[in-house]
Amino acid sequence: MNEGISRRNFIGGAALGGAALALGALAGCAPQGDKPTGSEGTWDAEVDLLVCGCGGGRVGGGGGAKLGAGMACAVEAKDNGVENVLIIEKGDQIGGTTAMSQGMIAGWDTQLQKSQGVELTYDAMYANLMNNASYHLDPALTKITVENSGKTIDWLIDRVGVKFTDQIDIYYGPLQMMHNVDGAGGGFVAAFTACLDQLGVEIQKGTKLVEVLLDAEGKTEGAVVEAKGKTQRIKARAIMIATGGYAYNAELAARFDPEKAGTFGIGHPNCEGEGLVAASNAGALLSHTNDMMCVVKDYTIMSEHNGTSASANLNGFTNLPNMILVGADGKRFVDEGKKGFMSQNLNGPIFDKIHRDGMGYVWEISDEATVAAAGGKVKRGEGLEYIKGADATELAANMGVDAAALAETIEAYNAAVDSGVDREIGGFPTAKLEAPFLAVPVVPCEIITYGGVARTEQGEVIRADGEVMPGLFVGGEASCNSAYMGFTLSNCFTWGRIGAQSAAAYLKA
């Protein structure tokens, strides 16, 4: 587990290997090391603050990383006196994972909660977030996210003009904390677009960050970007990296965490990690890059049908009361009741079994009666049928696993249901498996990443030697972990603002 990657140029040059192919022009981006590069060549443009990332196309899904941090940073920077702000965006449209989101954002002590008499405490919010994330988050940074979550929502209303509904949901835990935007993720995009237009902030679309440039003293001096196939050099005294994570780049994710090798990326297509690569090559520390959300999906659809998160969705089947997981040997290997939120607690054992078996997937098994009782909510995507078996022997033959082992597995599971406790695997199964049976091959797929560029409590990028990189800031999904489900948008908007405030102070110094 790589809690903190400290090698200065970990993913530079040849070290990037195959991941460079997924990152296009970054394949030829050599690590800077101690060599200043900013003064070499002429500048194509000059700004005070360059904000890298404000989202891509709208394709469906959840989360919010790029617009949240990038556009919040731009608004806050202008409000703090930064005159010349330029946003570059790799995609042809703005919005990114924020536009894709359901428009739900967590907060406490907001004006909307106060108006409805909803009372929550910081302690309850913090504990809920840390518990959902299995306590993998950075405590100091997470504290800032939670403390500012309500203030951020109020700022979105009062400053940006985001319109919220009156509905505040109990979601991602037992707390009434989830605020809903009118128009879902698109409501954020519309409000920020209008606000930035009013402020006169330019957004240069179709432009990807390639390299962060430093001067002879190690201060941020500018960036190399690729705009519609052409390289540009933008001089900037300060840079905000808000390029999103790397959930769509399965190759890069596997290099960060070998456990994830062989899976699929289902995040926003523009979340390929170029911001992390550019920052690392400039000397930044990366941290918690093994922390990412993976959701169990249909292996056949992902591998043979160029599947998407929606088409390969298996949430209904995975959550059936009698669903069991078996490997190539036809045997169970984990307590299926320990799914946790979004099946996160199953991912580690599944990945382990996948690598041990060498198949690229494991099997989920239930039965026809249970699926039928779900009332059509459990249906395989792409018009595919589940693998069927009139009995364990036929099912095993269709799955390609040992028939005797599978029959024994189902028998032992049903016996555990009768006794009320599973003494072999663990847990307390409640629903039996009854023939005829159904099965589907599954694999956890990467949807959101939570590790990234290390930062201070002021949003400043930390160098591999522990020092601050002057003029370089980071927020959103590109930064290391200070949020989890529910707080993703709160985290992005909050740290976009914090980065902007720090950048403004740096530029004035």
C-alpha cells in the first residue's frame, strides 16, 4: 500500500510506461528534476493565475471534481483581487463530473437547514464521513472540509447564484445533510457560467495541461499546454490544478496500486490524471493514490461490449439478500454481507481472488425466484441473459467451475442460513439459494479516485521533500484525500476557494 509516494519524478518519462499512452502528449514529457524550464523559450500568453480544469462533457454518473474546484477557484480569486485569471479545460464543454452529478452536496449549519429547523453537529458530520471512508482520510484536511461544508453551500447560494430546492435528504448515512440543486449537476454549471461571464473570466476549451514550469528558484513560472494539437506556453505566477482524478485511466491507477490491475475505469472520460502527472514531474508529492472507489460491474459487458457504468450496472443483483460470491474453484471467499457503502468492503477480497484465479473476474450467484421477486429491478444490461442452471451441476457447467465444489458451497451456505450464523466464512446470512440458479461474472471498476497531489491546509502543493512549491495550488479530485461520498462536491468547492485565497495572497506578497 503506497500511503505516500515521495520519489520526485515517480511518473515521469519511462516510469509512466503504458499509462503514457492513455495520457497522449504526456508520453513525451520528461521529468524536470532540478532543472528550471520556465525561462526557456517565448511565452504565448501571460496571466496572473492559471486555473487548470473546469470539466468536460456530460455523459452520466456521479461525483464532482473539476468544475467544483476550478470554477470556484476562479470566482474566489477574482473576488480577492486577482485581475487576470484564465481557465483552461481539456474538454470541449465545461462541467465535468460536477455536471454529471446528481447535484447533491453535504453540509451542516446551512441557511437552508436553519430555516427548516434541521440541527446537526460538526462531530456527527465528521464521524459519519470518516466512517464511510473507513478512516482512510487525512484528519486535518477532512476537518477543514467538514467545517466549511455549510459555509460553502451558503456561498454557492449567495455569491454564485446556485439555486437549491427546499429538500434536504438523509443520504450517505443517518444524517439530514444532503442539499439538492435545482437542475441537478447542470444547475451548478449554469450558475458558475453566468457568474464567471459577469467577472470576465476567460475559459479556453480544448486545452490540456502538459507540464508545470518552474524558475531557477523553484517557483511556479508557467505551464506548457496542448490546445487543439498545438503546444502553447502560458506564463503564470500562480497555477491551480483542478484537473480531476484518474478514474478513467485504469492503466495509471494500476501503476499507483497494483491491486487494481486488470480492471476498468468508468469515471468521467476526461479524468485521466494529467494534473497529477504534471505536478509529480515538477517535483510534487503524491499521496494516498491507492484510495479510490470501485463499484462492482458486469465483466462481460465491460470487456466485450465497451461497457459504461450504466450499462454494466449490477447494484440490484449485488444487493440481493441471497447473493453469494465464488471464485474459479466454485467456493465462497468473503462474507457478502460486509458490502459497506457501494460494496467497498467487497472490493479488496474480490481483487485478491481475481489475481489468485487469473480469470479477471469472480462470480455472483443468486436464483430466479429472488430476481423475479425484485419486480424487474434486477435485469442484466445490453440485453444479456444471466448464466442459468436448473441445478448446481448445470450452473457449474455453464460457469466453467467445479460442479461438486459449487454444490457443496450452496449447500453449506443454505445450512448457515438455517443456523443463523456462517461459522466458516463469517456473517449472518438470512436468505437461502433455491434452484434454478442465476450467475454473472463481475469485476470492481474505478469510478472516483481519492488520492492525488499532497497539499497543505492552505491548498499549497507539497514538494516531495516536504517543502511547499511556491505558486502551485491544488484542489478537487486531483488532490489527496479529504472527502468521500456525499462530501465530494463540498470538498471540491471548499478547496477551490481555499486555493484561490492562498493564490491571491501569494500574488500580492
